[in-house]
Amino acid sequence: MKNVTIELPEEVFNKARIDLKSASEEVRKLIALELYRERKISMSRAAEIAGMPLSEFISLSSSKEISIYYTIEDLEKDREIAKKL
């Protein structure tokens, strides 16, 4: 995977109460949350982008009042996986 570097004024991190030492990790989480909230990626992919286990991402989503969505397609995929197990 290719990484991208962006520059933002320090004020942005101060306003968001993000410590500069952990800025990269925190911004990854925020982007993952937003992509998931907009239903552009799955929850498991969002957790992967955020660099955290799915259970932690679910908790983070809940703390940010982002609803979990689960589609019929998700159910069908889960059923197929369960059959293979």
C-alpha cells in the first residue's frame, strides 16, 4: 500500500485536540470513521484502516454515535463464511 503525506496547520490539530505525537494514528481513525459513516467502506475495512481490532472500532464508532449498518449482502457473505467453517 502506498502512503500519502499531507500538511495541515498545527492549529487544526489543536482545535481537534489531537496530540501531534499521535496525529497520524488519530487522523487514520477519523478518516476510517468518516468513510464508514458514509458507507463507502465496510466496518472491517474501516477497522483495518484505523489500525485497530474490529471490536475496538465498533466501540469507537459507538462513542462517536455512528450507527452500525448491516446489509443483506453482509448477511449473505457471513452465511457463506459460516458454511465454510
